[in-house]
Amino acid sequence: MKRRNLIQMSSEEQREFLRHTKTLILSTIDHRGYPHSVPMWYEMDGPTFLMTTYAESQKAMNIRRDPKVALLAEAGETYDTLKGVLIRGRAALSSDVEMCVGVLLRVHEKMAGAVLPPGADEALRMQARKRVIIKVTPERISSWDHSKLGGTY
């Protein structure tokens, strides 16, 4: 069996890993054709990934020009503990304020590990007016979990 097949995560393992990962690296392509990679907080909605950014941010401008993106979630300090999921897909932007408030609430609750206090949605609504939602639909997923090698490299 190929080594690559030995370390690949199952779909359920990928979902579980992504459920617990708080930050993804979002890579877009800038106007010169170079990758532009930035850390992003995110939430999942079924198979899609949701995050927000300022409407005039570099990543939003890059997505308007070219919707092809990559998302990377990774963990591990040593070779035998390396895990990751690389998602390649297409991004779409939405300026729906109420939807953006919902995404902001979900992302902030995920980061806080708790439900936000009453009235938080009103504070987030002020932010949402200047932001867009980035919705990434996966087209290809790669994954690895080096712990599956059992110490053999």
C-alpha cells in the first residue's frame, strides 16, 4: 500500500479534526499571481466553510478577481504528530448583513467556547455592515495524519 494512503484521514476523521481546529490558512491569488495566505477564524455549514472579512480587504479583492482558493488546517509539533487537511475550492462573497451577523456569532462562540451574552448580535451587526461572508465550497480535499504510521517513517 502507498504510504500516502496509510496517512490519509477518513471523511469522519477530517470532519472531527476540522471541528476542533479554530484557525485555517486561507490562500487566494493576488493580482501578480502570487499566493496571499492569511489566518482566518471559520465555521462550517455542512461541507462548506464560512468566514468573514472586511469588504475591501485584499483577500476579498483577490476572490472577486479569481475565486479559486485553498484552505489549510494543520497541527503537530513533530513529524510523528503532524496532521492536516488541505481544501481546494471556490469562494463566493456575500454582503448579506443578517447572514454575516449569524456567521460572526457562530465564529465568536466557537472561539470563546461559550454562548455569547445577550445583545452581542447588535454589537456584531455594526461590524457586519462593513464585512462580507466568504463561503468556500470544496472541490478537492487532501489530508494526512502521521500518527497513523505508528512511529515508522
